[in-house]
Amino acid sequence: MTTAVATSTDPVRFVRLGVNSAYLVLAALVALAVGSELVITHPTGHGSLTLALLLFGGPALYLATTAWFFHTTAGSAWKERFLAAAVLAVIGTTAVRLPPLASLALLDIILIATAVILTRAHRRLTVSLKTAATD
């Protein structure tokens, strides 16, 4: 991302977008932390809409926010994030009926798969940005 900022005609815009998106990212992480605390407190209880929104909505908001940031700044590596956010939203609807610990396990599987996919996407992005910087 630093290469994209360095080669931009308006680097201040990238920084401004990053700072603005930080508020949503922070809210998403707090939601996930609260949802995790609920699971720790009642791991075998009943699922609820609140728990599903916190556990799946937090990471979905995080991924959607970072997808928007990458789309507006780098123009790449955003589709994977948006798709992962959509998957979290859809799967999160089933978490209402699952025990909290099962919801957390399902969330972990989705986030691990997302991390693997994003690692590949970022490698492609890094190569393309380095190529653009040297041309």
C-alpha cells in the first residue's frame, strides 16, 4: 500500500480515507470482542440474534470497510474481502440457531479461509504495485 500512496498524484487522499475507515474498523473489532466475550461466558447456551450480529457482523463490517478502502485506493484485493463479508452475513443468519461455541468454530473456519485467500490476493497486489512503480 505504501507504493500506491507514494506513486499517487494525491497521497493525502489515501491517508484521509485510511483515517476515516479506521473508525468503522475499530467498531467492527469491538463488536467481535464483545461477541467473543459472550461466547466465553456462555459457550453452551443458546444462539441469539445479538450474538450472531456481534460475532459475524463485526468481521463482516471489518471486511466490508477494508474492501471499500482497497477498492478506492489500490483498485485491487477488494473483491475477496467483499465476498468474505457477504459469506459472513449469510452464514451469520444460521448462527442464531447454533450454540455459541459452534458459531465461533464456524466463524474461525471462515476467517482462516479468508486469511489464506487474502494472502494470495496481497501477493498479487504487491507484485502489480511494484511493477507499476518501476515502469
